Amino acid sequence: DTGVSQDPRHKITKRGQNVTFRCDPISEHNRLYWYRQTLGQGPEFLTYFQNEAQLEKSRLLSDRFSAERPKGSFSTLEIQRTEQGDSAMYLCASSLDVGGNTIYFGEGSWLTVV
Amino acid sequence: DAKTTQPPSMDCAEGRAANLPCNHSTISGNEYVYWYRQIHSQGPQYIIHGLKNNETNEMASLIITEDRKSSTLILPHATLRDTAVYYCIVRVAHSGNTPLVFGKGTRLSVIA
């Protein structure tokens, strides 16, 4: 079990630039989630995939955000035209849709927009 | 919104049991109680979950009251590495499209 892997772990970007984060879920996990966490707050749900299908999006996911999971394995989260308010940790998680469906998180990708 | 209520912070002496309470008075019959913790700057770590029976694993024990309106997470012998924010979450276990909804959790400080 290699766990959920996220890349890059840290990213500093200038306002207005685009950034992309990658998530590799636990092998054979067919569900994949993205969360965002700002300082002092708990993680907030952004979106969820079942295999390659994006089944739910939070209202927090503005039109500058896009997530994909093209082959039902890894996923990317792209933020276009970044704003300072996008500075946060972006967490990826995965689960298997059998048993208890326990969700396991990666270590997160920190984004700082300057 | 989170369906649970937790104290914002607690202290525990190293080597003693840490008992973290959680209220979930509106829990539904098919909702499980999940506990996660988050050590500074890391992703949330799954600890344990349960429906109505008490549960124990290598990390902790979960005690759920008979009416299921509250629960307690017990770390039997707290160490400094257990210092973290602990989140209590209620969720339907087998439904992937009910994401975990995190509140602000309890910040546990284990003191030497």
C-alpha cells in the first residue's frame, strides 16, 4: 500500500498564473475526492469522481477550477488565473466502493499565490 | 455543515488516556461515526469508525452511547506524537457521494 500520492507538495505562483496538481490514488480505489483546506479550518469538499466520471462538485469549485480523471486512475486539479484567495492546501483522497468505503487522504499540495 | 460538536481544545498528559468527546444528536440510523486526525501540515489520517457497537483497533477505541447521540474516542496511552487536530464526522458509510464533512475538530495537546 503506497498510499495516496500528491504532486507537487508545494507550489508558489504569481497571481494570474495557472497551476496544476496531480493525485495518484491508492491502487484499485475507484473513488477519488478533492478537498481544500485553509489555515485554521477543516478540509472542505470540492469534487468527487467514481472511476472517470465526475459525479459531484461543490459550489466552492468556481469556473476557474477544473478537475479530471481521464482513465479512472490519476487525477489532476487545475486552477486557472490564480487569485490570492486560492492559497490553501489541496488534498486528494481515495476510497473503494465496497466494505466500509473508508476514505484515505494524501499529504496535500500547498499552494501559495503571491 | 458539520453535524457534530466537539470541544475546540484539550490537553492530556503523556502516558495517560486521552478521551475526546463528540456530540452528534441528529445522527441518522444509517450514519456511521468516523474519526480522523490531522497532524500539523499533513493530510488527515483515518483512525476508526463505528455504527453502534464499540470498536477498537491498534490506534484507538471508539465508544458510542446506546442512543448514538454522542461518542468518545479513546487514545489509551497518549504520546507526544498524538498531538493533532481530531475530527469526528458522521457519514453514510457505503455511499461514495456523501463526502466527509469536516468541522473544526478538537486540538489535542499531549504534554510531557
